[in-house]
Amino acid sequence: MTAFEVLVIILSVFLAIFLILGIAVLVKLLKVFRKMDEFADKANTFADDFSGNMADMIKKSFAPSAIVSGIIRSVRKSRKRKRGQ
């Protein structure tokens, strides 16, 4: 065996090792990206549900108080007008 043949065998072995390692790393990265995509979808769903629930809660809690505060303001204005006359 010549030095050239030994060099070809060594390089072939290293190429095979790095090819197998590269494929394994690629598979792991794809799994990680898939998990990240699932996590992003869950976070997006949670944010949509949370914002929808918050909007409903704000509508339910602040709408009556706004009506009441408007009524109180109008009563106060009418009292000031009556006192001023």
C-alpha cells in the first residue's frame, strides 16, 4: 500500500464520520425547531385567548362603571346649575 492509498482511506473514514455526525446534528436541530414551532403556536393561542378574555372582562367591568360615573357627573352638574340659579 502506498502513502496515497493510506491517505485516501484515512480521509474517507473522516468524511464518513463527519457525514454521520452532520446528519445526526441536522436531525436534532429539526426536532428542536419543531418543538420551538409548537411552543410558538401554543404561546400565540394563549395570547389570543388571554387578550380575548381580558377584553371581555374589561367590557363587563368598566362599562357599568362608566355608565354610573356618567350618571353621577350629570347629577352633579344639574345640582350645580340649580344652586347657581
